[in-house]
Amino acid sequence: MALRRFRALALALSTLLLPLAAAAAEPPASPWKRGIENQRQADLGDGTFLNPVFAGDRPDPSVLKDGDDYYLTLSSFDAYPGLPIWHSRDLVNWVPLGHAITRNVGSIWAPDIVKHDGRYFIYFPARTGGTEGSTRSNWVVWADDIRGPWSEPVELGLGQYIDPGHAVGEDGRRYLFLSGGDYVQLSDDGLRVVGEPKHVYDGWRYPEEWDVEAYAQEGPKIHKRGDWYYMTTAVGGTAGPPTGHMVITARSRSIHGPWENSPHNPIVRTQSREEPWWSRGHATVVEGTDGRWWMIYHGYENGYWTLGRQALLEPIEWTDDGWFVARGGDLGQPLRKPSGTKVGTHGMALSDSFDGKALGHQWSFFNPARDEYARLSFGNGAMSVQGKGRTPADSSPLTVIAGDKAYQFEVEMEIEPGAIGGALLFYNDRLYAGVGSNGERFVMHRYGQERPAGGLPPGKGGRLWLRVTNDRHVLTIHTSSDGRRWEKYPVQMEVSGYHHNVAGQFLALKPAIYAAGDGKVHFRDFRYRALDY
């Protein structure tokens, strides 16, 4: 009988407006330590490193070697500012430099960052209508300084293709290699297409009995070593079965082919679901500062699709006949570090005191409108966000990328009359989980739906704190009216299914805050920390 009454109470609480109760029992003390708030550290400090080199959602990494410096960008999809740029001198420790694009031109897929005649370029595809949208094009941004300013995006067209990879041929002309084995010439300034695409490479076919998602020949990256051009490509689909994605390579003495497949294909492939990294693929090949060579690519961590595709670093070795083979194994063990010096502390702090004058590097809007940044203002230790829409689905939440299996974050909110503020784990506008408030009552977000349905009506506003804990996919929320005494929200959630193989779009489950309704929400003291696991 007692159990029946408890279940009835839980159901009532999950389907009705929840009044803001006075704080009751305080949970165990929360030892916020800004030194452990960051992503998992790859550098072990003993001359070795452990993958991932970039924890969290860092898909389709593209790396440029520029003297002793390395610059990296990656797919940012619906997150803006997009095309984040990172700097390293040892391929393991990376520091952020900023972003190359702020204007939303669509969901940004696999980019390629290059330098030509002293100018930096990033070529990338983008889809409108989300990552699965039917309308797509290819674009380029450029800058004379890697730190910017970056140009406005220039549209190249080629809407039937994705994943452009830049190359300079033996004729001195510039080309873009494209999905499906096609390529096209570029103008000398790299800002427009010359002529029509041509087919140049048929790819490499894996055995039919392998468990893969789809053939999907994509992500061509071109590098030259000696007299040979090498085209490194992804096949097998980027998600689906853990054994699907892979890296293959081919070579040619001419940029125009013919291209000969490596006898060592696939260079990389997850062979068993028991391995620590799933769906490994989409590689950039790069030379280290000491002559050793490496591949940077992405993969899903075993059991944690929700973290997105994380960036992995693996050594390669050149054979006597001019091919390369992978030497990292399943990447479950420490590897000897590349040479080079650290440029700073790896990663970035996710906590934010909001004492600056602009949006911090860690934040991105989900699928913002052109005027989205006008919603923000800063002052008095707060980031003020004008409400938009009624729920997380239509409010363009602000997200950060978490790379930890277990973490906790909290934020203070001052909610103006008419506004709604909340804290979430956000995958996309159809799938999210968390809690919001109009200052008087709560709304629960679960499965991308609201309880009560449709969200909250306008309220009188108020001040409260929210704490969100994601402990290996178990979501727990605490609320507080003073930031000291906390009350556990009566519904916990399990979020292991909030990922691409369930909901599509190639995204990750991210900590998020949102402001909806007609007024503003003033956010203060966002604090993130990793939990021991």
C-alpha cells in the first residue's frame, strides 16, 4: 500500500505544476573546485598521453600544421558561434583561440582548415533545416590571422556534396575533394568553383559480412609526402553499429589520379564492441615536429554515445614501400606523447562568473536566429538573456560541451515577471531533460516534452538556484531558494538513450540553460565540476 501511494505521488508531481517549496534537507556538501571543472586531461605528465585528446563532442577534427604550430577545427553542427579554433604545439594539449563563424548558415558538417599563400581558409558544408535538412551547400571563411577577424561566409555551392577537402596539385592549382570520390577546381583565391566536379576515386570496399551503418564514402583529406599524394577517407557510416566507421587511404603521383588503394585498408576500424572506442574514423594525417606521424580522428566512447564523437590521436608508421599503418591498437592504453611544448592549460573552463562583456568561449546557442546575440547583455556579474519561445524546443538554449561521464553544474537565476528560466541536459529541440521555472512553479522537461504539457504560463518571477547532476546517465536535480539549502526534485531521469542512434542529427547531450517567455532571466555564477568515477 505504501509503495502504491508513493507511485501515485510521483505521478502527480510529474504531471502537475510544482510549487516552489521551501528548501528542506541539504544534500552532502558540494566541494566546487575550479581546478577539476574541465574536460578529462589527456597528458599524463610522464611522457605519455591517454585518449581522448579532446573529451566530449569534437567530431570530424581537421588539423593544420603551420611550422611548429598546429591549429584544429571541427564540426559544430547547430551550435553558434561555430567552427571553434584550437591551438597546440604537441598535438595533445590544446587551447582555444575563438570561433570562425557567428552567422547561422546551417548545420556545419566536417570542415577542412588549411593555409595557402599566407592566408587561412576553412572549407565546410552546411545544411539548413537541421543536420538532416534537405537543403545544403558548401562554404568558405578566410582570415589573414588565425585569431581573426574571419570573413563572412562565402557560398561555393556544390549542394550535392559534403566534406570538402582542400588540395594543391602538381600544376599549382587549387582543388576541393568531395564526398563520393569527386573533385573540382577552385579559383586562385579559393573563393569560387571553376568548372564542374569530376569523378576521380571509387573508394575501397569492405567485406559484405562486416557490420556497418552504410558505405558513405566521405571526409577526404589530402596530404603530400615525397612524390605521393595521399587521400585519407572515411567509409562505413559515422554511427550505427560500433564496428561500422573506419579509415582508408589511397595514393597517386598526380592530384588527378589514378588513385591506388592501400593494401593495409582499413587503416583503422573498431573490430569489436568490447573495445574502448567505437565507430573510429574520419582521420586527418599530420606530421609531428620530430618527424613522427599521427592521425587525429573521432570515435564514440564505449557505452557513452551521449558524449558525442570524441577526438582521438594515434601514431602511424610508414612502411618501406611508402604506405602507412596504424600503431595505436584499440587506444585503451597510454601512448608515447608527440614531441613539442605546451602552449597553455589544455581545454577551457566551463564555469562562468559572467563578469565579462561578451559570451564566453564555452557557450554556444543552439540553432540561433540572425539576431540571437541581441538577446544577451552583461553587467553586475550576470548574463541577462531575453526570453524567447515557451519551452527549450523554441528558445535556442545556450549549451556547453561536457567531456565527463559524471558531472554536476549549478546556476543562479533571477527570473523577471513573464519569463521562464531553466537548466537542462539538451540534445536537440526534440530531446532534452531538466527543469524550468517561472519563479513560482516548476515545469519538468523529459523526453523533449513538458509536464505540464505546453510549459508554464507567465508568472510573477523570482529568484532560485538549480543544480543538475548527470551521474553516468542518471539525472538528478536539486533546487534552492537561497543557494545554501537544497531540496531534491521528486523525479529522477535516465538519459542513456539521448543520442544520435535514437534521435539522429550527430549531436551530443550537453549541459544547457535557457530563457523563455516575455521577460529576461539573469543568470549568475554558472559552476561546473567533474565527479569522481
